[in-house]
Amino acid sequence: MIKKIIFILFLALPTFLIYELFGNISRGLSCPSLSGDGKKAHFIGYYMVSAGYAVLSVIASTLAFIFFRKLFRK
Amino acid sequence: MPKNEKRRPHTDSIAILTLYSYNGDSESKHFIRSYGHAFVSIENISDMALELMHGVKVASHETITFSWWATDRHMGIWFNIEPNYIKLFGKYTGRISISRYIDMAHLDAIQEYLARNDRYTPISNCAKNCSALWDLCEDKGDRVFTKRFQTPKKLYDRIRKLHGFEFDRPVNDQGEIFFVSREKTNLFEMEKKDDKEDNIYIISGSADVFDL
């Protein structure tokens, strides 16, 4: 039971980070763009935030995987 | 200068500097946080045009708004995005602001700052640059910049502690969107998504690039 709870906790963080990652990408896509000189300018702030969440998601997922393996090997 | 004095015009006052910060609360939903935005406006109350950057002038009794933005065309200072964003999309509801009168010496300091800091990074972001710019004109006790990583939320909380702050101060809806690069002004228009038709259409202005 304790293992299950810890397993869920290990999964919760990367899941939340991935949720935020896709949420921010979605916001970036819904941002209006600017047009001028026959070209467009896109607001990329949300994509920069998404990149940060992507890095954190990878770190959290890796740690979750490592701890999960250690937990269930014992 | 006493706190109330800088909120009143003097004989040498040429403009009103307003610092805005929005903490993102009204646009955060489903756990996804909006990190807010900070920006600055300068209202020219003098009878002459005031120059902010190379070729960027504020005509007499007009207002210009600017901040530091991350876009794929220009990572730096953009002018008049915020009034258009507020008018077309109803953004930044709940923004806080503080204003003060400035003189020519303050404007010189602002010009120098803008000339040296036309660059956006996550560290040198809108809140950091707007705070630093405000502090050029401010007494020590009313400065807003923190040495730590500056965010619109922190700036919002700091402004709330100052005398004379306002909520949802109107921002002018005039002026075209542009940035300056290599001594050229690049004009832009904001596209608005029509909710009913689900079409994208251009709201106003003309796209052009010209030499100053």
C-alpha cells in the first residue's frame, strides 16, 4: 500500500509538469500574432515557459523512474 | 522630495511616467498560471515632442506605452502592444499602477536606459526592465527593483505598498505597434480572432517599414 502511494506521488509531479507544458503550448498557440512588412511576429513567451516545463518534466520523469525501480526491486 | 510632491506637476515637469504591473491572477485557469506582465507609459504634458529612442518621439499631449517582449521578430522593446491588447482582448484586468511627474533630467536617464537595454531575456524581462527604468526617476524609499529575480507578481506586490497606486488605470488605445531595429521603425498590427466568425482579421493601421 505504501509503495502504491509513493508510486502515485512519483507519477504526480511529472504528470503535473507535462500538464503545464501542454497548457502553455496551448496558450502560445492561441496568442494573437502581429503582422507587418509582409511577415508575422509571434509571441514566444509561452513557448519559452513550455521549454522550461519540458526540461523539468524530463528531470522529474527520470527521477520518478529511478526511484520507482529502486522501490520495487527491494 | 516629499511623497506627494512627485505626484503633483511642477514647472519643470514634462511628462507623467506610469509603471503598470499585472500579476496574472485573472488570466490563470485550470492550474495553468499566467505569469503576468509589466509595462510603462509616458504621457507628454509639455508643448514639445519628447524623444525616447532614436526616432521614437512622443507628440505633445500624447501617450506612448512600451515594454520588453519575447517575439520571434524582436526580443526587446515593443511600443503600444499593451493598449491594443487591452482594447482588443480585454487583457490585464486587475493591473496595478503608480504614476509620477518627470522632468528633462529623468527623460535623459530613460533615453540612456532604453538605448542600452533593448534586449529581452527571461532574466532581463519586462518586470526587471520596467522596474529599473522606474527606479531611475525614483527616490530610494520608493524604488521597486529587487536584486533577486524580478517578476510581474513581485512588482505588483511592491507597488501595492507604495503611496498613490491605482487599479485598472486606463491605458491609451492610440498609437501603432512597432519596434526599432537598426535605426528603422517596424510597424505591426495586432490580429484579432473574431469569436463569432472564427476568422482572423486585421484591425487597424498599415504595415510598413520606413527609415527615420
